[in-house]
Amino acid sequence: MLRLRAIYPFFWRVFQFRPSSCEPLISQMNKCTDEEQIFDLIERNKATLSEKQVGCAFNILWQFQKQKTSLKNVEYVKDHPQFPTLRNLTTDKIELMNDDTLVNVLDITQQLAVEAHDRLVEVLVTEAWKRLERFDINVLSKFSSCLADQHLHFSPLMGKIADIVHRNLETIQDLRSLSVLMVSTSSLISQQFRERLVNKTELLFDTIDSSQVDNSRRIVQFLRNVKYSYYPLLERCNKVFVSNVSHLDLESISKILGLYQSLQFHSFEFIRMAKTKLTEMIPLCDNPASFVKLFVALGPMAGPEERKQLKSTILLMSEELTSQQALAVLGAMEEMESRNSHLIKKIASVVHKHLDNYKPLELLKITRALIFLHFQSKDIFVRLRELLLSYLKISVIPAEISILVSAISMLPSPHLDEVGTSRIEAVLPQCDLSDLNNFATSVLRWIQYDHTYLNSTTGKQLKLLQKLDQYGRQRLQESNNLDLLWEELKSLKGDWFVESLLEETIASLQRLMDEINFSNVAGIATFISRTSYLNTLLLDRIASVVLQQIEKIHPFSILPVILPFSTLNYDPPQRNEFLGTCIQHFNSYLSIWDPLILVFLSFSLAILGCFPEDLIKAIFNIKFLSKLDSQLELLPSSLNTRVHFRLMELNRAVCLECPEFQIPWFHDRFCQRLYNKEIGNMNGAQQQMYKMLAEVLGGINCVKASVLTPYYYTIDFECVLYKRKKPLPYGNHNIILGKMPDENWKSHTQIDGSRLPPGAERIALEFLDSRAFCRNIPHLKGKSAMKKRHLEILGYHVIQIPHFEWNSMALSTKDAQMDYLRERIFGEGKS
């Protein structure tokens, strides 16, 4: 008898006998109308419940939760007296569960907010780990999502999942499951694996139903996670979003807009449609959680009336905002460039109330936003400083210390004590270029503050700056992979980088330039144009890669590729072939490009003296300009003005250089408003030069200062030379020294004043500061060269006076400067 009792449990598990009421019990569960009935069934049948019935109980409990919106109900289920019974039953039956039930129970357990360290979750994860190799792709994807929800992105278990996907990628045919796995494992994949995943996704993309928005959203999320703006996939996903925008809810639209912003991917069509949909939601969002999402998504692209509604409503809800909601609103206000002082003060007070709950990165965002919004409050900034310093004293992660130091340096009193300085020094060997740059920028702010307000600069700060230089150069010299180097370089900016590391960086890029290819050429080109450093070997390599691999380069990358050549005024050896190849490549995309991208692209080509007729006529037509006007309404005011200014410059260039296109000039009003804003006083150097020119030319009535030319170029000084280079006096002069001239506005396409007598010549004198030249050599940059070209078309003889000549030792005396002006104007030396 004892032997029979001993082997009974064995037979129970192996042969899995079930009570005859198994199916009826599941039927009873399906008929339950609330959680109490489910728990009552569990209590009455706990001795006989099978693993299948346990799984069914979890499923039905979760179905009840999905029908409710309150988080309190989740707590009710988790804290129910019978939930421990269900937990224990699950633990006992776990080995008998099939794979799908096992992972489904784990997923529901996490949805019910059971902590990751709970024994039930641990047992479920452990059992799943044992079965990992046998999971089918759907179960594997769901399990990876569960691990991601536990923030186990970098765990060995997630690494095992990534390895399984890597080995079995060719056999995977389900894009939904693959997209989930891509997002979950994105922190662990290599560049080569990334490329394989992207290629596989492209192959499977046509197999999905275009209404499955979630697949496309996950694909875009994966690209965001791996920082890869792969345009072909982004375009295909964007088409899915656009075709389904009417069915998207606030949550989906908000996520998609955030992903696009991170990837710097612009879709005017989606943004326009999303704005319409979001605007319709304004009266429907009546709680802080939903309205904050609406405020963040719609605010930056809303018109004046919508912004007014958004701000008034968020002001009424401000007292109900959580810490994260207040932070999101503050960030949106920064992006909106808000100047509503009452709202800024109100949201800042809510943030202040929750200040102790924020993490270092969030404190940096708060500091940056408050400074940008010109908010002033001693209390909040003092508390911010205390919190940042307390985090700094205990932090050991370089990236986090970099964030904390950056935030401290932005505060009104950015001084850092020796404890903070020692924290920086301790992590320097572990820092990448981005962290080193952040530290250096912060140290320079401290030096400037100490010098300005404390009239002192400590040797400790200067020594720290020297160490930063040393570690930065060392990291550049040791770099041996261009793609990894580019990841560190692409966000670098500021005085320290330019002054200390730019030359070493260019040298490293030149050393690795054989690694420039279709995938990184646009990024490297963008970096070079941003630095204003002319290195002909690098630019020739970029041009060569474009010519050889143009079919692999996405047309959207043509603008950044062309940019350094136009910015730095450089023609590669195969100039015509290079430009022709670029133009031919993007021509087929003219109808789908965002208007503002076309404007910037056309202007970059115009600087190079290149005016493709198809491109110019695509821009200067009523349909395109109407579309551009619609897009400008969605942009922040600063970007709006920048795009409009580029369109004006392009319009001017076409009118002057391609009159055969018969494109009209239509920017008089814009230029008049712009010029009125820029009216100001001449600086001391301009006044000095004005007096000298008056002396050289024979009187103040022989020179004009701050002259406005046709098509609204401004030139520093103008004079007219008659026969034998004799200065020709102007008529009445109403110029007061130090004041810009008043203008009588009219259509400004002809030179004002009477026609010059035969043999007379207008002279334009331009003083060129360092911004007009490449950073490393005295080579004129593109925009300055184009201005000279245009002034000559307008009939001027242009004399450009470089700053490095005017400020040289050779011209250190007034007499030498006078002789220099005579030589440049009359072609003679001392008189």
C-alpha cells in the first residue's frame, strides 16, 4: 500500500489524469462576469485545478482588466485573498504548462503589476529559459517583450534570444513576431546583424496587411533604438501611417511623432494629417493624462488659436499634473518657444513641488527648459543645484556624471567645488568624446563665470581642461573604426571641440577615409560642413564614393552630401559628373520630397552655381509654394523664418543668374520686414573705416555706408569712381555717423539713383570677418563667394577686405591702413 501511495504522484504527472469536470470548469470560468466569481471557482476547485484551467483563469482575469481603466482594479486583483492561491497553483503546475500558456501567464502576471522579484515571476522566467531553444517564433517574441518590460535589455537571457534570432533569421516569416524581437533585442545587436534584420524586414514588409500599424510602429521604434535613419523602411512605414491616420488614437500619433523627431525624419503629409486629427481631439481630452499627451504632440505644430486653447486648458489642469506630466509639458513649452509667463511660472511651480522625484537626466531637461524659457526663481535653482550636487557625489557612471555636470554649469551660479571636479577626473579614462565635450563645455562656463563675477580663474580648472584635451586626443588617435568614431562625433559642438580637437578629428577621419561608404557618407559630409574645415582629400573621397555607389545612396541623403561642397566653396576634380549624378538621382523623387528639403537642396546647388531647370521650376510654381506655406505653419517660428529666408535667397539667385527661366521676384515685403528688424548702429570698426574711406575718397559725400542693393543685399560701403578713378560725389547725404540709412521702400530690383555717367563704376567694399572663410585656411566660403558673384552681376566692382589682412601687423597703423585702402580702390600705394 505504501509503495502504491509513493508512485501515485508519479503516475499523476506522467499520464496527466484529469478530473471528468475539466471542460465544464473552463466553461464555468468563461461564464463568469467579475473577478470574485473567478476567485470563488479557484477556491472551491484548488485541489483539482489543472495547468490548463490555471492558464484560463489568468486569461479571464486579464480580460476583465482590459475592460476597465482604473489602476485600482489591478491592485484589487493582485491583493485579493485568493490571488496567493492562484500564485501557488501556478508554481506547482508550471512544468506541465505548454510553452504558449507558460509565457502567456508570465505576460499577464506582469500586466497585473506583480513585481519582477516576486517568486512567481522568477519561476516563470526560469522555466521559460529552460525551454528557450524549443519556443516557436510567436512565443519567443512574447517572452522577449516580457523581459523588456522587466528592463532586462542587457541580460544574458536577452542575449540568448538575440542569438536564436540571429541563427534562425532566414526561416522567420512572421513580421509581427520579428518586429517585437527586433525592438526587444535592439540594445544587443551588432551593425552586421542590424543590416540583416533590416533586409529581412524589407523582404517581409509586403506580406503584411497595410492596416497593421503596430508592425510599422515597432519597425520605426527599432530604427530609433539603433539610431539608424534607414529611409526606404521609414518611407514604407510612413505610407502605412498616412493611409491609416484616421484610425490612429492619441497614443499612437504621439508615439509616431516622437519617433520621427528622434530619427530626424520629416513627413509633411503625416504631420499635416496628424495635426488635423489632434486638433479635433482638443475638446475630447478631459483628463490630465490624455491632455498632456495632446499638448506635447500638438503644441509645437499648432496654430495661434489652437495654442491658445491648449495653454488655457493646461493651465486649468496644472494642479492635477503628476511629476512626469509636468516635465512633459515643460519640455513641450520649450519646443514651442513659449513666452506665456503665467503658464511658465505655474508649470515651474508644479515641477518644483516634485523636484525630489526626478532622475539626473530629467533634472538636466528641467534646467535646460527653465533657462531657455527665461524663468527666474532663486528657490527652484538653489534646490536644483542641491539635488544635482547630491547625485554627483554618489554617481559612478560617466554618462550620468556628464549629465549632472552639464546641468550644474547651466545654472545661474555654475561654480563647481573640488569634490565635483574630482568626480570628473575620476571617470575621464572611461569617457567617450561626447562626455569629454560635455565636461569641457561645462568647465569653460565655470571659467567664464569665475572670471566675470569672481575675477579669478583657478589652476584646478585649467589643469582639468588640459586633461580633457589629452584624453580627447588620445581617444581620437586610438580610434580604428570610422562608424564607431562617427557615433561619438555626430553630436559634438562648442568652442572646446573646435579649438582643441578639430584638427585631430579631421586627421583621424582622413586616416580612416577608406571606410567611407554609402551608409556613412551623408553623416561624414554633414559633420565636415558643420565644422567649416576644408580638407580636399576627404571631400574628394566623398565625391568618389557618391559616383561609385550612387545606387545604394538614398535620394534623401543627397542634400547632406552636397552641403560641404557648397558651404566650403569647393569643386571636386569631377565636379560636373558629381553634381550631374546627384541631380539625376533625386530628380525621380521631386514629387514626394518635403517642400522645405527641396528649398534647402536647391539653395545648396545655387551656391555652387548649379540651377537644374526641372528642380527650379518644381519649386517656383503656385502648387509647390502653397504646399510650402502650409508646411511653414507647422514649424517653430525660428525654423519658419530660416526656411523663408532660404527661399528668398534662392529666388534672388535664380533671378540674377538664370533670367532665362523667367522666375519673378516676389520677396519685397519679406525683405522689407527683415531689413527693418536689422536696422542698427555701425560698430566701432565700421565707423573707423567709414572715416578713413571718406578721407581716402576726398570727403564724406563720396562714400555711403550700409547700402542696400537691388534684391536686398547689404554692403558695408559703396563709392563711385569716374574717369581715371576719380571719386564721384553723391547728392544730398543724410547719413549720421553710426546710424543705418533710412529706406523709402519700393520694388527693389534696380539700383537707386540716377544712371551713372559713361565710364563711371560702382565700387562695393565688403569687410569679411572670420565667418566668411574656412576655419583652417583663408579660402572664401560658398555664401560669400555667391554674394560677390551676384554683386558683380548687378554692376559692382567688388573689393573684399579680409579680416586677417586688415588686422595684421602690417596694417597696425592708421597710415598703413590708409595706404591699403588706396591700393585696393585705386591700385596705387602711398600718395
